[in-house]
Amino acid sequence: MTSHKQFILSLEGVSKSFDGFKAINDLNFYMDEGELRVIIGPNGAGKSTMLDIITGRTRPDKGKVEFGANTDLTELNEYEINRLGIGRKFQTPSVYIDHTVFENILLSLQGSRSVWSTIFSRVTASQRERIHEVLKTIGLTDRATWKAGALSHGQKQWLEIGMLLAQNPKLLLVDEPAAGMTDEETAKTGELLMSLAGKHSIIVIEHDMVFVRQIARTVSVLHQGSLLCEGTVDQVQSDERVIEVYLGRKKKAQ
Amino acid sequence: MLLMLTAVAWVALARPVSAADFSPRTNLVQAILSEDLAEQTQLIQNLIGAEDPMVQQALTAWRGGSVYIFETNDTKVPFLLDGTIDANSNAKGIRIIDGEPLKDADGRPLLFVTTDLTPADASSKVRKLIKVALDLFALGNANPKMRRDAITKLGQEQNADYLPHFEARTKIETDKEVIQSLVEAVALTQVASEDAKVRVAAIQKLGEMRSINSVSFLKQIETDARKTPDKFGPETIQAAHAAVLAIDSYMAWGNLFGTAFRGLSLSAVLLVAALGLAITFGLMGVINMAHGEVMMVGAYTAYVTQNIFKGWFGASGGGFDSYFIAALVASFIVAGLVGLVLERGVIRFLYKRPLESLLATWGVSLLLQQLFRHIFGAANVQVSSPSWMSGSYVINDVLLAYNRVFVIGFAVFIVVGTYLLLTRTSLGLQIRAVMQNRAMASCVGVRTDRVNMMTFAYGSGLAGMAGACLSQIGNVGPGLGQNYIIDCFMVVVLGGVGNVFGTVSASLGVGMTDQILQPWLGAVMGKITVLGAIILFLQWRPAGLFVTRSRSLES
Amino acid sequence: MTSFLPKREALLVVIAAFLGLVVLPCLNAYVPPDSAFHVSNFTLTLYGKYLCYSVLAIGVNLLWGYTGLLSLGQALFFSLGGYALGMYLMLMIGKLGQYKADIPDFMVFLEFPARFPATAGLPPHWIPFKSFWFAAAMVIIVPAVVAYIFGWLAFRSRIKGVYFSILSQALTYAATLMFFRNDFTFGGNNGLTDFKFILGHEVNSPVTKRWLYIASGVLLLSVYLGLRWLTSTKFGMIQRAIRDSENRVLFSGYATANFKLFVFVLSAIICGLGGALFVPQVGIINPSEMGPDKSLEAVVWCAVGGRGNLLGPILGAIGINSLKSYATHAFAEQWPYILGALFVFVTLFMPKGIIGLPEQFRELRKKLFGKPAAETGPVAQPVSPKIP
């Protein structure tokens, strides 16, 4: 594909503080196209804030956030960023509980998002086909006519991932997909994400180390708003600093 | 007939005159009987400042030609006619010296017919003297405030004849404020002086004194002086201009101070009312539309307390005056109980469902309004202020009404109390815990149900006290809550929820802006402008002044 | 019938429209007054009023039930529409007012000729309202513009939930204060009244009243069908999606503010139209009709009828107003108690309103005697024509 030097996402010197608390502190982060990247870090490390900054929910105090060649994300708002091809899955499953699974996907399909087009648009055969394709990917084909509110927790998570897929995004941001899932569901989610890597670039935030081990190629560790270290799961897990952060063994003064 | 009269009067005169009556009245009698103008002048001037209504009455009568002289062989007794005239146009004669009726030998009052009598002499010169004396009579008024007002008025007449009397009075006056107004009156009178030096000095004096009473005179003289500079001279123009500027800016500050004060007191009421609203919204995510009616409950509690105290102690005096303290406590308790019932009966089913809670509590507000209309009638009820809350301080010509001062102080007390409650008590700790994370708090053993209940009752109690305060500065009627609820909501919207500091700033903002705009735009347009300003403000700061940032996305 | 109406509902609508728009006016016009089937002029006008209120309730519901925006300002838009037509009606009085002047009575009374000497006392902005069509256009434009400005400001700064309610209430309150002022040139607290003619017909004649009633019915029917269609489109789906999870919609690339603004303006127009037909039937419009409490009343009609569907608000509006008409005659003092209790009762015990009662009963029965196994099954979706 494109040259390897071309990052799909880069954050440079990004800082953000809330009431004096530095949630993100001079963060540098780069990601290649097609990569599946896992971000871990203790509570309050700034993982969710980082996603907020990428998706336009929060504006950074300083720093550069670039998508692709030279699209500055800091000046755009949520829906504009989404239209560029960045999809975000929230920590708590966020689907339209009163709509059917089919409709949930339909509303997320690529296409015009203006008020008028939604009033006069009709569902085309190709759209229908695409929806069924997505439903198949997330394994909810036989639930198409169910109301999303009636799905189990795990199924809601998958549906939300399906909604992201329907937009055919370049970059997927997935916040703790395995939270609250059974082991079996977790494994299935892992498979799903891995099958998507390559076609899409994916950032996954996760706590569950078994899950991380299952999907991760490269892991980035966030601590106090900055990048602590990056590497494979094994590298990261044997890193002294990471152990210190997680287990609180303070051998040396920082 | 005359002979008989003479004999009787002699008898009556023989009675000794008491010492207390002596000086001014004797003085007056002498003046009336005197034939020498110089002596009369002296005697009349002596009367100025006499604290005796009889003297005033007699002087007025003398000037109007209705003082008569009752002559016997060797005595002359000046007297007045009694106001009441009988069927035969006869009236009793009243002696000036002691106010007693003239009597005949049998002790029966003598009767006179006006037409039969010759008034005591009063030349035009004397009349003029009497007028001055009468005008200046108030100098001797026993009440310093009345004395001050009279002097101010006299000063504005710019009558040079008064000057010696002002100066005389200044020498014996003891009240500082009265002396001040005497100095002002002298200066103001001297402004009209022909002597340029005196005039300029007087103008400068008034400017230094920041005399608001004389500003229009100074402006007039400045205009006149500019028209005919030859007559007044440049110094007058300069002095008047400087004085007017000084006084104007002083007045502007005074107005600003007064507006700020009224704004502060309105803010104080809003604050006490909105504090409860903000806490309950922050804690439980419910909007209480009946909050205004809880205020109304507090106001009516003050009314009822007042009536009870009236029954015990009568409508005045120390016992009655203490009612308001009791009313504050009572309104806190009663409104708190209403809040408790409301929370248990309605609110607790609607946690975290603000829209539904808004509707249900609106229903409650309708119920409460109608209930109070039934019990107390649709008209406003009278809540009188205890004596220690009526009246006002005057600081540099700005009136600070006691009731408003009290309300401000009370609000400070409540804010500090609430702050301490939230930060220093275990209930406060629990409240804050529940506010931040209800589920977690409940997991670590906080009885969230009880915390809700207590908080809601406390918030309602605050509203009740706000209502009691309102009863001192506004009307108490069934619609009271409706008049304030929108302002309270605006404060909550502006200040953010669950943040004492935000509520304080927002209520100051709303209350002050309202009072600053009112004189320019009128009450209605002022209110509308405030609402518009808030909507525009939220463009800049959508979540209000102080945002407690929430990390959860779906908040 | 059209595809967005299921057959059963279409039949119901046709029957209701026939009864309301044909049978009732005929019973009024052609059945002699002494007959038991006669519908009096008074009754017909009363129903006309209810129909206008139903339109208002639908407007509230479009926002609240479908989009999750509880606006306490809809009575304002209703009144703005009413005032716009009321101004035309005022100017049609001509010299028949008490002062026999060319300008409406209140303008004479408030000495407008001295204030607006150039136009013989008629404020300049009143002049175009001599044209019915101008007034009719204003019925739509004024509420739409007010809603657009307020909505734009509110949605741009992401004011939502209860904050939106409170601010819309403040807007209504401010407008009410403004209209109460005499120098605002709309008749102060007396408002506009004593209408005589509309389009050359006597406003108070039974024939005109009948046609006004029919017009209200047609308006309600068109609004019902129009919104029934709109809510069945993808737009309708997004509306409800915003209600259930606005963030998801926003992060799916939809500018939710634009959607909300569209719905808000549309609702304002609907309410304005309702108000415009309301005014000639009741013969008066004044500021007390627009206050926050009126908006809240309209909200309770929706709540009682059942929100989130189109039939509920109509049921609620007609039901509660019938009750109110009866109650304010029979026991006026108690009406606020009833209304207040209704607010509390409905929000606590009937979250889905009358329309939702059968469902509530089913759930209750299930809870008491039901078989728990059935509950986990898929929810039947009879109204989902798009599913292949």
C-alpha cells in the first residue's frame, strides 16, 4: 500500500489539563495504516481523554493531531471527524435501543448525512446487501429484526462495532470492548477485531491482559498522560517501568 | 359690663405663673405689649428655636391679626380665641402666658365675639420679623431629624435674613448631623450673596461637602454666571463648575453604591433559594419546579409565626420583635418537612430523570399554590417587619435598609454554613460521595436513600428561609414562588450544578445585572435583557460558570 | 393507502376523519336544533378549539416524544401564530369598534395616533397585516424565525435535557412579559379581541365557525399524516436515535444540532398554525395564552395521552380539555388540584400514558402470573416494512 513512513494518525506534543490536572502531558503517538494497536495503562492514565482528543470531543491545550497526510483534527468537531473515516466505540455500549438491529446499522451506513437527504432517501438494494454483510461479520444476522435494547450486553458491543464497520472507517477507536463480557464473548470479540485489522487501522483500549495478549501485536503503555513505553506484549510486560506503574513497587525515585 | 369683666380678670391674673412656662411666653407677651420696635425685634428674635407650640400658635395668630389684648385698669393680657365657636359666635379666650381660659369671678370661662375685639398691633416690619421667626421655629424642634430636614429646607430658600440665626443655632447645637446641615444651609444661603468672595468660598464649601441638596442651585448659578460673566466673575464660574463636578461624581458613586446594595440583597435572596435547588439537582439529577412554592411555604410560615406572636405579645414591643428569628427557624423546619414529604412521595421515584421530575414537581407546585390560596386567600398577606429590621443606615447619603442588610448577612451565614456542612460534616462527605458516584457510594455503605432525603429536606429548608426573608422585602401571596423560580433556575443554569461557588457567582451576576439594568430599561425589559444575556453567555460557556468535569461520556 | 400507514391505522384515520370532518359538521348544519342528534354551534366551536390544541400537543410531542427535547416554549409559538392572524382580524374590524375609528380600539385607547402620527396611529409593522395572505405567511414565518434563532443558539452550544427546558421556559417567560407591555403594540394584557370579519365573512356566524372547525380538522389530519410519514423516514429514525443516544448519532457523522433545529422549527410552525386557527374560533388572544404554564399544560396532554406516538397527544389534548371544560364549570376551585394531581400521577404511574396502558397491564400481568421464559424472546416488529 502506501509508503511506510506515512502515519495514519500522529499526535505530537499534545497536552490537555482539566482544572490544573494534566490528563494528557506532552503525548507523542504514531500509528501506521492497517495497524492494530492496543493501549493499556492504569486508571487516570489519560486513555479515554486521548480518544476524546482524537474524535474532537475535547480540544487539546496544545499539540498537533494529524490524520493521514495533513488533516488537522484539532480544528474539527465530532461529526466532521467521523466523516473523515474515524469511528469510535464507547466504553458502555451505545446503540439505539428503540431501533431494530437492522436500523441501527442502516443509520450508520456510509452516505450523505444531511437533513434533507435523510428525509427523502430510500433504502437501496446495495445498502441492504451491505447491512447483511455487516450483520454477518458481527454474527447478528438472525437478530436483524430484534430491538437493540433486547440484545445481551455482548451482542450490543458487537452491534456497536458493526455500526462502526458500516461506516467503512479508516480508523477504528475501540474503548474496552471486552468489559463485562463472558470469556467466550471476549474471545469472539478478539477474533472479530483481528479479522478487521489490515483492512482498517484499529486502536483498542483494554485492561484485560488475556484479551490484550490474544489480539495485540504492538502495545503502547500510557502513564500520567504520556507514553511510557511501546512494544510487544512480552516486551511491555517485562519492562521495569511498567511493572512499577502497575504494581506500585517504587524501587527508585523517579 | 366692662367693670365686671375687669374685676373677674383681676382675680384670674392673681394666680401665680409657674416657672416652667416663664421664659418664651413671657418674652412673647412682652413683645406683643411693647411699643418699641427695637425691643420688639430683640424679643421676637429671642423666640427663635423656642420649643413651645403655644408660642408658635400665638406668633402665627399675631401675624394674622388674631391676638387680642384684654385690658384692665393697669394690666394688659394678650390672648387668643379658642378654635371652637358656639351658636352665638362666641369663643373662649385663651391666655398666651399659660394657655388657660380667661374666667369670670365664678370661674366660668369668659366668652368673646370676634367683631367686638381689636387685634394687637403688628406693623409690617414686625410681621416680617414674625415670619422669619416662624420659619426658623423648626430650629428648635426636639427631634434632630425634623430639625435637620427643616434646616435643609430653610437653606434652600437662600434667605440672608436667616444667616444670623443659623449661626446662633450652630453655637448651641449638639447633634453632629444637624451642625452639618446648618453649615450646608449657611453656605447655600451665601451662594446667593452679592459679595463674590463670600459666594466663591460658599460654593467651594458646598463642593467639599459633596452637598447633594445644593447641586441644582450650583448648576443654576453656573449657568447664570456663564450667561453674565461680568456680573459673577470667572472665579464663580470656576468654583461652581468644580463643585458641580465633584458633587455629580459623588452622586454617581452613591447611586452605584445604592444599586449595588439593592443588587446584593436581591442576589442574597436568589442565592439562598437557588443554593438548595443547585444542590438537589447536582445530587439527585432532579429539577424541582415546586421549589418556588417551598419558598412560598416559608413566607407563609413567617406570616403565621408573626400572627402567633401578635397574639402573645401584641403588635409591637420586644416580644413581637423577636418573632422573625422564630419565623426563620420555623420556616426552615416547615419547608424542610414539606421537602421531606415531597422527596418521599414523589421525587425518589424519579432520580436521574430530570424531565419527568420537572413535570411531576410542576404538578406539586400547582397543588401547593391552590392549597395556600384556599387556606390564606388569593390576596397578599401582610407581614410586618420587626422594629429592628425597619429603618435604615445612612452612609454618605446612601440608604441601607436594615431588612436588606439583614438578608445579605443571612445569606453569607447560609453559604458559609452550607459550605461547612458539605466539607466538614459526615453528612456532607456522604452527600459529595453520592454526588460523584452514587453506585460506588452505595457499595461502600453510604445509605444513599437517607442522604437524598436529608439533602432534599435541607435544600427545601433553605428555600423556606429564603421565603421568610422575602416576606421582609416583598409581597407574600400564593404566586410568590412563580415570581422567583425562573430567576432561581437561571442561577442554577448559569452557575453549574452542585457547586456552591458557582451558585454564589451566578446569583450575584443575575441579581446585580437585574438591578443595574432596571433604572435604564425598566423592570420588564431589564429582566428580558438578563434572560437574553444568559442565553448568549451559554454560547461561550455552555456548561455554566464552573464546570465540574464529568468523565463519563453519557452524562 | 400510502406505505407508511399500516392498514388498520389507515382505516382508523379514515373513519375518524369522516366522523370529524363530514358527519359532525353535517349534524350541526342540517339536523334541526331540537333533534337529539343536533350538534350545537357552541359544541362545534368547542371541538374546533380541541382540535387546535391537539395540533399544539402534536407539536410538543414531535419534540419531546420523538426527539427527547422537552420544550416549554410551544405555547409561545402557538400564540405567535395566533397573534399574527389576530392582527389581520383586528384590522378587519374597521370602524365597527367602540371608538368608531380606523385603527383598532386599543390603539385609540393607548393614544397611538400621537405615537405614530405618520400612519394615523397604526404602528408601521401593522400595516401589511391588512392582507390576509401576508398574515397567513407570518403565521408560519414568525414562529419559525423565533424558533430558528433560539434553537440555533441553544443547539449550537449543546444545551440539552433539562437545561433546554429551563431556557425555553425562560424564553417564553420573557416573551410573555414583553407582550404584557402596552408599548409593545400588541394590545398589552387585553391582547387582541372583538374580531368581526375574516376574509369578508362574519367571524361569529355559524357558517364561518363551521368552516373554521373543518379547517382545524383538516389541519390536524394533514399534520398527522405528514408527521406519520416524516417519522417513518430515515430522518424519523435519526430523530429517535438522538432521543436515545445523541452521542452515538453525533459520532456517527450526523450534525445532530441541524436535525434538532429542523425539528424545533417544524414543531414551531405546526404550533403556530394551530394557534392561527384557534384565535378566530375563541375570539381572543392575549399574553396569558403563551406563558410557561400553558406550555406545561400542553406537555401534560402529551404525557397523559402517551408520548412517542402521534395518537396519544390527540387523545390527551381532547380528553383533558373536555375534562377541563366540564370541571371549570362544575367545580372551578378544584381544577388546579386535579391538574396538579394529574401531573404527578401520570409521571409516576403512567409513563407511557393512556396509549401505553394496555402494554403496562400486559407487563403487570406477566410480572404477577407470567412465564419468565417468554420475556427473552425477540420483540415483535409489526411496523417495520423495511426489513426484507
